[in-house]
Amino acid sequence: MSASIRGRGAISNPTNRFEKISLERDVDWNPEEDSPPRTSFYRDHSRTIITYNDSPDIPFNASLNPYRGCEHGCSYCYARPTHEYLGFSAGLDFETKIMVKEDAPELLRQELSSPEWKPQVLAMSGVTDCYQPIERRLGLTRRCLAVLAEFRNPVSIITKNFLVTRDIDLLKELATHRAVTVHLSISSLDPDLARKLEPRAASPRQRLAAVEALAKAGVPVGVLVAPVIPALNEPEMASVLAAAKDAGAGWAGTEVLRLPLTVAPVFEAWLGRHLPERKEKILNRIRSIRGGRLNDPRFGSRMRGEGVFADQIAQLFRVARRRAGLAEHGPELSVAAFRRPGGSQLDLGI
């Protein structure tokens, strides 16, 4: 069994599904002899920052993120396979080789200034966390928020990091125009489990503290109990929702674990290392809601799963949310205040 690597979710680099040649170590990583892999940062020379999707399962059409790859190292992260398009692995590479879009704020200003831009909600962290640790030093997310606040373009943020509270001043400004919601993702209140699942994300206590700080500042904030991992953290749903309500959250949503493509072997290896006695039970429960497989990519079911256990999880969540007094959805965001510097709302016809 491979050893775990301190501060990392993956324990190896699975073969890139697009590459014909791969390198393998002769022996497993040894924490007593090998230095832990360090995080490296690379310039991403993207020419655009806003990306679009037409998925019926995703509640937004446009998103932006200054980073590709994520230091948080969540073993279950559905975004891991995206790193393979860059020639990297979905394993350790995803959390140690981070692409940085240094021009993100300037690109965002350019795209929002274009007459072709139709004001709409932008999602931040639709793929990787825009408040991952490197953001503390680079501040690209903050600079993007400053642009959004200047244009008054609505944004919906998802994060696992207390660092979001650093930008309360900009979030409050956006909130005055009904142009922001923030979601804190909390999968467990157990600090030990959270540290293993999401090794470089903020602790559950810090995330609840972020909810409290945002709520007190008047920034609309909710929680995502995600992912719900069958036979692992599903018993915690009610306690997470109750704690979120006490902290000031206004609404709550959830997603059931999905393991697309090369995420599955990374998560299986994580289970084998951290929860070997429960590994098969968890994997079998996942298969029971995914048609006998570890992943079901079909639209309509991939976010929820199917079958008795999936229905049970959904029902338990609905009951717990109602008992906690949390709404199903956050406030609807508005584009009414959108403006382009130097122009006016009337010039835009909105």
C-alpha cells in the first residue's frame, strides 16, 4: 500500500489518458526517504477568461477562474481530469502543478467592455477554487472581483477557504446591487476527516466562521454539503446544516459524489490508504447509486444518482434542510445595475 503524502490528497500520478508514454517509479513514495512534492506555478497564456457551458445539470452558463489545478488536493475532485488536457496527470500533478492566469483581471475587463458581452451571472470556482492558497499571495481573484464590482456584473462564488472574508469590502459593494452570492462548501464537521479529504482547504470551523463573517457583513451566503459520499459523510448532513444555520447561512444545496474518468483511481487509492476497512463498503454504495459503476455521466442523474440509496440521501437532506430552517435556493441575482465605465445603463438598453 502506498504511503500518504502530507498535505496531499493523491498518493501518485495515474497515467494521463491522452499520453502514450508514461513514467513510473520503481518503488512507492517513502515519506522517510523522499522529499514531499512541492507546488510549482506556471503561467497560463489564455487569451480569454470567461468560459461557457450548455450543460443542463449546471445552474450557470458562464464562469471564470484565475487558476487551473487546485492546491486544496481534494481526493474526490471532479475537475482532476481537466489537467490531462494540459499534459499533466489527474493525480499529484493536479494539486502540485498550478496554472496561473496572470492576465485574468485585464482579460475580464476586456470581455465585459465588449459590446458582445450580455450581462449575466458569472460563476467563480465552477471548476477549481478561486481562493486556493496561492490567491493569498497573488490576489488575482480579488482583482477580478474589483472589476466585477466596477461593472456591477453579478457573480456567484463557491469556495472552501476562509480567505474569501478578505474581500468582504468588494462583496458588500456587489451585494448592494443584488450582484453576489457566496457558497461555502462543507462536506464534514469532523476536522480529521476533512483534513484527509481536503488537505489544504480551510478547516470546517474556519468555513463556518467565514459564513458568520459574511452574513454579519450583509453578504448573501449559503452552504453546499458537497460531495455527499455514501457510507462516509452522509450521516453528517443534518449536523452540517444545523451548524451552517447557526452561523448565519440562508440556504443550502448538495451534490452526491461523482467520480468521472481518472478521478476514480485517485479516490480509490485514497480510500485504500485512509479507510481500508471501509473501502469496499463505500465503493459498493457508490456503485449502487451509479448503475453498478463508479460514475454515471448521463445528464439528469450524474449530480444526484439513482436508486434507493440516492433517493434516501435526497430525502434525508430535504428533511434536514427544512428542520434547520434553510431555503433551497439563494436570492436571485440581478443584472439591472450593470454598467460599462464611461457609459450608462441607458446606453446598454438594460
